[in-house]
Amino acid sequence: MKAVLTLLRSRRYLIIIGFSLLQGCSLQQHQLNDLAQTLDNGNASQVLTEVAQRDYPERDLAQYKLTLGLLRAVNGDFAGGINELQAAKTEINQLQALSISENMGAITVNETLRSYTSTASERMLLQQLLILSYLMEDDLDGARVEVLQMQELAKSLPDSGLSGLVASSYYLGGLVYEFGDETDNAMISYRQAYQVMQTTKVSIPRVLQDSLLLASRQLGLSSEHDKYVTEFDHDVTALDSNKSQLVLVYWGGVVSAKQQRYLSIYEPSLGYNISLALPYYAQNYVKPTPWRFTVLGNTAETEIFDDVNVLARADLDAESAAIYAAALARVIIKQTALHEVQKKDESGLATLLLNITTMLSEMADVRSWNMLPASIQVQRLTLDAGTYYLLQPSLTRGLAVTDIAPITSVLAAPESVAPALVNATVSLTDELADNATESDNGLSLPPSNVAIVDAALANEQLDNTADTLGTESIAMTNIGNVPTAVTVDPKPLLLKPGKTVLLFYSSAAKKAYRPLSP
């Protein structure tokens, strides 16, 4: 009977622990991690469907909204992404001052009972995705507001370490100011990106070098300009007003997921070793490499601005001391409670149950915005003003920009066609899609107006698949009787003299997006 009474006296503690376990926090996060890793296959639409159907505890609302907002954006629903991301930001801002009840739950049970508020780098990347989304929606004012909020957020970053130092976010801020003809503000943002990369000891990308050189020249900052010329060992001339700029922002791969490990330490106040559950990132991960695409038949490569895996690890390093202290205090509280129960528990039943629940409830907080890209890269190109077309990545080829309009069906006998390349518009069957493999970093279809076409084969394919053809129009070049499909963006890409157009490409969806306007 005493054992039962003792157990009842400790029921509040057990109920809290049981509630934590029933939520399945750790299991749910592992499932999210598994889903995130599948984004490398380019199936962002499938992941979005599954995530949107999931239920989340209220304390994970910010993480859920961040994840849903990112997935909507990379699937091209930028308006929907903005709504989710703004909701996440509101939730995060409200949770900056944690409630007493949340702190008590985290101290006495585990960190997963604390509401998720994101890390410094995640908040900077939230601002970046909002900036990109507003630009894709042709809302320059909305993007500018997010840049200003990002600059305010930057003031709260840790004074030391690399946590929150996201160079690409500052560079995008500079682009927003450029779009608004605010060269002075653009220069400030480019300087900030430059200072971040100096702190992180990352080589300054040529894209950022040229932006600093050009802006300092335009503003008449002679001494600063000369300093950059000496450091970068080159100069730039003023932009030709008849030319256009094309900027590609690339989000590639998927960031690492946090994992859990146990650390055994001796605790003098207890007189024995205790185990702490702590989050960590694996030391090894795939380092980012430049991403290739083609423009007018020439290969171009993006330049790496941010290794998000480095940022994630820097965030954890910045929080590690507080995480360790909280874990230690929590285990000591649990063990002390266990000792108190043990003193009054003659049968040992209550002690046994409490000991089991104490061990099972001790888990690290491995929550994160785990669907972020592994790297963020940029390339900026100067092109003649005019009309261009996007050839979206195919089953075997990467992204391409061409100035040649896709041609509708071209059917001719092989002997009547010169040995040259001709584009044809057909549709892709499900069978071709199932049997093909996709390479995100492959080279795209060269923008050419000629091709070798085996008309007999093309006719046969069209006849045999007439009942199974989809509605999506794709450009196909048939070389050596091996069809290769390339999705053509139906709207032309209009580059106006003296203007800059932004493209956003995410490997999670394997598709490039541009602003709503032509």
C-alpha cells in the first residue's frame, strides 16, 4: 500500500513524463528527417502533400509553418509560402520570451516540451526565403520590408562565432535595393555580405566582387573602389544600358539533420555517473560544389555563398553550453526525485516505474528546420536584351536558358532532313518517366535551332502512346534514336535593357522559377 501511495504522490511527475512520451516527439522528428532527405530526389510536391496532412503539437507550430512555407515556395506557390512563413515568424517572435510552464517542462522532463523557436541562422534564412518569395510575386515593396527586418534581426546575432552569418541573405538584400535603384543601400548590403565572408574565411565569389566594384564606382567611392581592385585583382566597367542582367539563386541539396547521443559524466552531488542526452551533427557531410547550367549553349556555374551545414553546426555550437547546462540540471532533478521516492518505497515498485520513465523521458531536442538547402549559390550574367526561354531540367539534363523559341511538331523522313538538330514538341509518357534517371547537376540541352530527327521513330512513338500522353508540353531532341525530354517554360523570359531578372532554382523541386511578370 505504501508503494501505491508513493506512486500516487509522484503521479504528477509521471503524468508529465507520460504526456511527453505519448506525443512521440522524437519519432515524429525522425520521420521528418527521413522526409527531408527524400527532397534530394526532387519530389518536393510529394513531401508537401505528406507534411500538410500531419498533425503537430502546439509547441512545434513554428517548425511546422517553416517547413510548410518552404515546401510551398519551392513548389512554386510563393503566395502560399509567404502566408506560412509570416505565420512562422509571428510565432517565433511571440515565443522569444518563454513562459514559466514551458521552462519547467523542459527542466523536469526534456527539451522537446519547450516551444520551438528556431536558430539564428534559420531566422536569417527565413528572411531570405521571404525576400525571394516576394520578388517572385513581383512585390518589391514587400521584399524591401523583409530586407529591413533582416537587418534588424542581424543586430541580435551572437557577438562571436558563425551562427547567423548568412552571406547570401545580405547579397539578396543588395539585389532588392538595386531593383529599386537604391545604389547606396545596395552598397551597404554588399559590404555586409563581404564582411560576413571575411569573418567566415570563405573566398569572396566573383559575383560579389563585381557587385562591390560596380556599386563603389557608381557611388564615386574612389578609395574603397581602389581597395577592391587591388584585393580582387580586376576591375569592372559601367554596365551597358542596352544589356540585361540575369541572376540565378540556387538552393541545392538538403541540410543535415540533428542526431542524439548520450554523454556519461560523473556528478559529485549524486556520487555516480549520469547520462546526458545531447543533440549533435555528424562531423562528415557532403561538401557543396558549384552547380552547372547552360546559357546560350555555354556552360555556366554558380558560386557558393553559404554552406548551410556549417551554419547549422555553428548554431548548435552557440547553444551548446546552455543545452549542456539544462540537460545536467534536468538529470540531477530527476535523480534527486528518484532518491526521495526510493526512501519511502518499501516494495520498490514506485522506484522501478519512476526509474524507467526517467530514463525513457531523457531525450535530446533534435528539432530543426531540416528541409533547408545544404548550400546557397548565386550566378550573375550579362546578356543582350531580348526574349529568352527556360528549358527546365529534363530526365537526363539540367537547366538551360536559350534565345530560340521552341518549335511545334516537326515530322520528316530521316533522308529528307539534313544532319542538323531540330527541336520538336511532344509529350512525355509515364513509362519514359519511370524508366529514366535525373541528374540535377547535368548539362542542359544546348540552345540550337537544328537537330537530327528520326521522323519515322517520332511518328511511331506518337501513334503508340496517343492514349497515354500527358498534357505537359516538352521540347525533345532525338539524337541517335534516343529521345531526351526537356520541359519548356510556356512563358518567354523578357530581358529589358538595363534591367535585372531574378531566377530561383531549388533542387528539391528541380525547377527554376522567375517573377510573375514576363
